[in-house]
Amino acid sequence: MNLKYSKQWCLEMAQLEGDSEVSAGVRFLTQQQESLQQTPSDELPRGASVFGRYVNLMRRKGSLGIRELAKRADIEVSEVESIEAGIETPGPRAIYQLANVFSVEPTKLSKMAGLTRANDSEFDDRSLKFAASSNPNAELSEEERLALEAYVRYLTD
Amino acid sequence: MTFASGYLLDVASGQAAEAEVLHEIGDKQILDWHTLWRPSLHQGLINLAANEGSRASPPQSVHWNWQEKANHPSQIWAEGFCVVCGGETQGMMLVNLVSQHARLPGQEGKHLVYVDYVETAPWNRARLHNPPRYRGVGALLMRAAIDKSFFEGYKGRVGLHSLPQSAAWYESKLNMTSLGEDPSKQNLPYFEMSTEQAIRITGRRSS
């Protein structure tokens, strides 16, 4: 991506910015303090968000459109859209159907979606790292492909 | 990796200076932070004390360590951006797409680009070095956050916790919506940009 910001826009914004301070972010924390500040329950992607990224990447890896995936999984197009957006926690049927399409154990997808408790910190860590690696709209990058393959290997082992 | 090309205002000459927004905080940025930013901050604090007296409040980001921030384990889902002009790093920003969701009424729970940290080089901050070298670094970084949001399908939504000294920039100049102090984030004021605000500031025709 190489967007072009016009000279006029940049200079107008520079004038607007003037001598403003523009910093944002928490203050005065060392690395150790920042670690302590991290509260997994509200800082980490969970359930629907992780699952949505997984579905999005798997769909793109298979060069499927949303409609095509919905058709293969026999679920509503709107449900696929909501799942990918992380808005909706998928129901058991959708998980089962998607697991079949992606050839993954439904129980693993169920854990990923947060319907069943993982009780497995490694599962959580891998899910979170995987969720962090994806970019919902673009074609799969090499990095995303590798992250997805590693995650799928983990899910299917 | 180049994300965008734009311009900064070179304050000394009054002319536009070509700048690049990179989608990374790489070794060059960390090196610049060590070798250029820190000495400049040191001199800036001396300037500040001379200009405002020994009771002058230092910049609230004075203890930030970008090497730690960029490599911190909690940043595995962060994406770095920086502005480079004249071969030097003029500003840095870390954003992430997963840790926060929209809070604006009617937008609650929707995805947004959350700005974890943003800071400009000390020589671009008028309180530390007057006159500053460049203006417009913050605008370019905010524009990158907005465009990232559109690219991800988040319709321009951006959220951040401002340092109190910077609240006027986000509220009065960028017209972001203030949602008050956030007790979970050191009582920092939280600001959010809606799609409409993003379109207005960038001049986009639609989302």
C-alpha cells in the first residue's frame, strides 16, 4: 500500500496541529509494570474475535467468497459475516458445519469460539497469537499463510 | 514498508518537506530513538526548565521506552507505524486491531483501530525545542490510523487514550468524541473517532 496524501491536506493539517502535543498511551510504566497492567479479560481477543479471524483466513485461503462458504456450510450469509466480524459468537450448528468444511475437529473449533472451556493455556496462547496475525480484507500474506498453517497443524494434531 | 507518502511543514523554511509513513517500527526507528530522540529529549528538558522554571511539568511521555514498547510481549498483535523525513524518524505509533472495541453510543462493540501509543520526536515538540523542526507529524500518524481502519473494514473508527497534555489536539482540533476519563487506563481521557468524523478529517467521499 502506498497512499498519497496531498500537499494541501498535509499542510492544512500541519497548520491545524500547530504546537499541539499529540501523545497518546498509558504513562510512566516500566515493562514490568506494563506486564502487570495487562488484564487478559479485557485486553486479549477472545472467543468470537479469534474464531472470526480463523474463519476469515480459512475462507480466503480457500479462495472462497462469503456466499460460497455459507453455501458449503449450509448457514446463512449474514451469519458468516457476523462471525467473521467477531460480532456474533457462533452457535453449535455453525461450528459443526464450519468444522466439516475446514476438516477440523468440531471440539477444537468449539474451544476456539469459547463455547466450551479450553482449560488449556497452550491452546489459548496459540489462539491469541494466531488472532493477532491476520488482516481481514487483504489477500493472504506469506506471514498470514504461515501463521494459519501453524495454527491448523496445532488444531489437527 | 511504505504505507503512505505525504508532507510535513518545515518550520524553519515554511516549505513542505516530503515525508513517508512506514508500516513498521524497525531497527532504524529504535536506533533513531536511542541515538537521536533521547539526546534531544535530554536537551529539551533542559530547555523546558530554562523556559518554564524548575517546576515545569515534563512531557507525560518522558519515560517511554520505544525499544521496550515495540518488543513487549503484550504487543504481539500490535502494528507499528512511523513517519520518516530527512532520513530521520519523526514520530512513531503502535496500533492494534483487537484489544479495544468501539464505545460511542450506537457503535458499541464494533471493531476499531486502537492507538496504543503515539509520540513525536522531541525536536518536533514546541515545549522542548522552540521553534520545532517539523509540524504535521501527529496528523500524518492519525491519518494512517484512520486509513488502516478503513482498509480493515472498520469504517474509519479509531480509539485512543490521550495523555492529558494532548487532549486538546484530539478533542478540539481532530474533533474526536471525548468519552471521559477511563479508570481502567490510569484515568486517561478516552477519545473515539466515528466514521463521520473520519470522513470529515480525511476528505474521503465515503466509507
